[in-house]
Amino acid sequence: MLPNIDRRRFLGVGALTATVPAFLAATGRALAADPKAAAGRVLVVVQLAGGNDGLNTLVPFRDDAYYKARPKLAVPRDKALKVTDDLALHPEAGGLRELLDAGHLAAVANVGYPNPNRSHFRATEIWETATPDKEVLTGWVGRYFDAECAGVASPMLGLQLGEKPALAFAHPKGRAVTLTNPSLFEWEPGAAKAMERLNAVRPTDNPQLDFLRRTGNDTLSLSRKIQDALKDTKTATEYAPFNFSQSLKVVAQMIAAEVPTRVYYVSLGGFDTHTAQAGRHAGLIQELSQGLRSFAADLKALGHLDRTLVMTFSEFGRRVAENQQQGTDHGTAGPMFLAGGAVKAGVHGDKPDLANLDEGDVKFKTDFRSVYAAVLKNWLAADPKPVLGGAFDAAPVLA
């Protein structure tokens, strides 16, 4: 009789093992030769899901039109954290301000794309596929893996901590893993013994059972390897007890453990603030700011900040005027943030022109694909054109 193995757990963890033997072998060879060369540069993509209010994040605190449009929601001038003569961070973004002052944060104002879409689904799809003008089935990170990482054995070039797989990783040659919780790397106490019982079965004419045994053993080996990395790599700073911060903590541990993952993906949701925005948005900005501050401090202490780049995005900004429910509705352009040891710190791009709106929305000044092009070209050393499907000037955000 075959051992009783939880099918959902087996399939969830087993998804990691498409080419696990090659992954383990390649990892061992690379780390033995040169740990830094094996790990290389890392990109951490942070999605601010729901449509972050850019005007209350990077605040045009000197513009009277901003205060006229938002009599209840505008950030008070005397509380905003000034970063340029015209722009300031939300008062709960103290961690971001610290990163900027330390030379580890770049903000890009007014990021968007032509003919913006205000549907959550379609707008997110546009950012994750980098194709505003048509619908495609592959993500920009997936295309990067295909174009630049064909010879890399790891099946876990991308790792997402979250519920729904990010379309950014989508590609027929799947090279990314999505986990709802890092505990999925663990096996239940009886699973190892179950595998021992399965290994004791020696069929000579049962390829399905052979495959099950081989996949189970490979999965167990990989899960132990990842768990060892998480257990043995101690963080150097405290993280807030929230999902976003704890996800960043796991990412920091895996980066420090030299796991051969090139792109991590973490989400912070709740930004669809149609009603009662002030307190909700303040809490989200605080969570984002604290999480990124802890993450950067941890990586710096562990010696890995210079090879890590964080990039935030949100599917759209919010409209300039507040609504009658003390919230804001779906808009267009908003800021992006990049954090790490190689950013050109400061604010890039022009302040929002609130005297020249597009049907009540801020007009974008920087195409988000220019930021992607900078990340691809100047950070990942990849040719942006085949990944983005066209030529875009790299935004001057990286050293």
C-alpha cells in the first residue's frame, strides 16, 4: 500500500521540482567556485496593489491647486517630509526619507504610459507584461528569463511570496515559483517517513510510481535546502510583524544565503482607497516605509545591499480631486521608488502639473518602460529591446 501523502501539499511544493536535480547541481558548483558570482545581482519587485495615491505619497506641498482639490485629504504642509523645493514624502514615510538621506532611494515622479487604463485587472496586466498596446500571455520578467537566462539551470529564477501568481513571471518555459507562505518549503513531520516507505517500494514496471518517488525525493531535497537557508541565515535587524515586512525578511534571508534566485516579487495590497482614505493610506505608507527600511538595513548589515535593487510599482495613481466619500477614485500616473546600493538617490522627473490635467488626472511624464529599461540594462545587464518589445531610453535612476 502506498504511503498517504497530502496531495495539495505535494503538488504545491512539487511545483518547485521541474528540474530540481539540475538546480541542486548547478547551485553546488557555483557556490563552491564563487558565492558572489553565483548569486549575482538581485531584483526585488514590490507591487502596491489597488492603485496607490501618488499625490499623497510624493506630495506637491507647495501647489495650492493640490489643497484646493483635496480640502480633507491633502497632507498638511507642516507635516510633509520635504525632499525637494516642490515635493515631499507622506509624514508616515519616515523610513523612505531615511533611505533617501542615506543615498539608497530614488523616486521617479509621474510614471505612466500612453492611453492609460483604469481597470485594476487590465492596468495590472499592462505593468506586468509591459505591453500597453496589446494583450500578451508572457510577462516582462518571464521574457527576461527566456532571453538572458537560457543557460541557467535553476528552475527558481523567480520567486513570488503571495496568493496569485504574478503575470510578470508568465512564460511557457516556467522559471518561477509562487508560494502563499514560506512554510510550504516545509514538509509535515510524517512526510519524510512517508518518502522512506515510498522508496522501499521497488517496482520494475511502474513508471508512474518511479516518477512519484523521484519527484518526491527531489522536492524533499530542495525543501530542506531552502529551509536550511532560512534557518541558518540570521537577520540583522527587526522586522514589523506584518505580512509585507515578514515577506521581505524571508527574501533577505534567501538573498544572504546565496539562493540562485534573480527576481523576487512581493505585494502590499489595500491601496484601492475609494472611501475613508486618510487613515488607511497612512497605515499602508507606514507599512511600506518600515518594511523597506528594515529590509535595506538588514541587507546592508549582511553585506548584500549593493547587489540588491528594489523597485515598486502600482497599477495606477488616483484622481486629483477627492470624492464625496473622503477617498479618491482610479487615476493614472504616480511615483515609482527604487531602493538599493546602486541607485541615483533623489527625486527624478518633474512635479505633477495640476494646472494641466487630462480629464481630472495627472499627465504622465515618464513611461514606466523607461524605468524597466534602466533596470534591465543597467542592473541586470540585459538588452531591454527584446524584453520590452521596443526601444526605450533608460531612465537615469541607477549609478
